[in-house]
Amino acid sequence: MEKIDKLIDTAELERILQDLGRDVAEGYKDALRNRDHVATGNLMQSVTSQVVVGEHSYEVTLSLADYWRYLENGTPAHWPPRSVILSWIRAKNIIPRPGADGKIPTQETLAFLIARAMAGKSPNQPLLRNPHGGTPATRTLQDTIDAVLPVYKELLREALGRAYGNYIRAVLFSPGA
């Protein structure tokens, strides 16, 4: 008798999984744009998907810039490096506004004020939605997966049903069975 992997056609399954990965990746990029989570575009440019075929498994993976998890899950109160905040200010083209005293802060001062708010040390935190410091979770990737996955679960169920139906027919009704 032939080996099971020779009798089951997995091409449809692999195609569906590649479509799933592509739709999650593209959906995530769209959600980042729509939710205004694009500063430099590096995260969007880093998003790729791949189907990894193992001996007994299939896995859909996404490759993302390392900092995706901070956007997705938020951060606790912390003092971020001022250089990162300065880069963000420049990428977003943020123009400092005059303070209560009428003075316009420099970009460096603005970076300090934002970092202080993220650390939860600011007396009033108009810059962040989290009054305890840190950054709020966006759940952008999870929302994308939750929107895309239900359609693919049904497609996968149908494809597996056809593949195993064909396998059973081949085993039961093949010559010499």
C-alpha cells in the first residue's frame, strides 16, 4: 500500500493556508493604516507570511518588526529611550505647541515630556490615554486574525474533508484492497 502522504493531495490545503497568511498580513497592514499606527512604515514593510510544512503539521507564520508586540500589547509604565521618541516625533512630523507659559518646547524637550508621561511621572498626561503611564494595547493584529480566521476555518474544514474522502476512496476501492 502507498504511504498516506502520497494518497492525500495537500495542494488545496497549502493554497488555502497561503491565502490565509496573505489575508492576515494584508489585513494587518490595512488595519495599521486605518488606525493611524504608521510612523515610519517600517512595521508595515516588515509584514510577510509563510506556510511552514512540517512532517506532521502545517504552520502559518508572520514575520514582523520586533516592536510589533509593544504596539499590540501596550507597555507598562517605563522611561523609553529619548532617541526613540525623537525619531517618532520626527517621523510623525509633530510640531511642538506653546505651553501654558507661551514657550514652544524644542523637540528634545517634547521627547522628554512624552517619555515622562510614558513613565507615569507626569502630573497631567494629555499625551497618552493611559493615566498610569506606558502605552495602551491596540490589539490590531489580534483583531485582524479574529476577522479573517472564521472564513478560513470553514475552507480548511471543507478541504480536509475532501482530501480524506479521496484518501478513503483510494484505500477502499483501489485494486487489491
